Amino acid sequence: MPLMCFTRHRFVSIAVLLLMLCASRRPVSASVVVPLSLAQLTEAADLVADVTVIDIRTMPGPDGVERVVQLQVMSTWKGGAERTVFVRLAGGRLGPTETRVAGVPVVHDGDRLVMFLVTHPRGGYSVLGLHQGALAAVTGADGTARVLAPARMQGARGDVTRAPRRIAELEGDVRSIAGTEGAR
């Protein structure tokens, strides 16, 4: 008798678990961010620029909370010569509502970044390749700004030889790929 009770209990537990999974209102999904090379990022971007975050506004978006980030463009490497641009980033907190999206870059006022951007259908831009298109700059003790840039060639997934690169060096590579050498 105890064996039958254990089996019935197990059956009921599994049935309840399956019902809970089937009744869930949210679809279960997963995603993988495929690493993009510098050439892929540059070619796909509408705008590549060295920027500074000057304002972040959180507001309701069509799929939850989003942030509209105002960027001061210090140097345009590809695309238009705008002095200020707006980037839409999914996620953020607005009152009691919080939306989190894995892979979306986290930015703060005053951050310096190199950004690879694509035109957003609702205005402004979106970051290309999630976090891959927002390279945070760090200024070393020598005063030189560097970023951890993507691999120069495709197929370098998990490349452990990557090292922080001077922004000026990265700018030269991007301009070479984009065909904008000499433009400032």
C-alpha cells in the first residue's frame, strides 16, 4: 500500500507541474547573442560614434519600460554628423514597474562609449547587437581612453587575445571598414 500511495503522489505532483507550465501566460523562450566582428558591426550600423551620455529618461514603451538616452556626439566615424542623438534601450524602472532585458547595455550619465547604432522605427536609434554595439571607454592612468573592442575578423568567437584598444586605433579601423578615412 505505501508504494501505491508514493506512486499516486508522484503522479499528482507531475500532473500539477505540467498543468502549471501549460497554464503559464508567458511563453518560455531563450536567445543567444551571436558575436559580431568589428567589420560586421561597422557595415550594419547606420551611425558609429564616440559619445557621452548626457541624459537618461525612463518611460513606458510598447513592450514595457524603456529608456531614452540622449548622447552628445564627440566624433562621428560613420553616418550623419549630428551633435546630439537619442538611443532607445529596453528596460528600466518606472514607478512600481520594472522591465529587464538581458544583453541590453547599462549606461549612466557621463559615461563615454563608442556606439554602433541603427535607426529605430519610432525615432532615434537602437544599439546594434545589444551590448556588442556599446563599448564602454575607460581612461587609464596615462590619460588614454580604451575600449574592449570586438574581434577584427569573423569567427573569432571566444577570442582570448582581445585586449583593450585605444579609441583612436579603433576609430582608424572603423573608418577604414566604412570607407570614411580622412573624414572628421
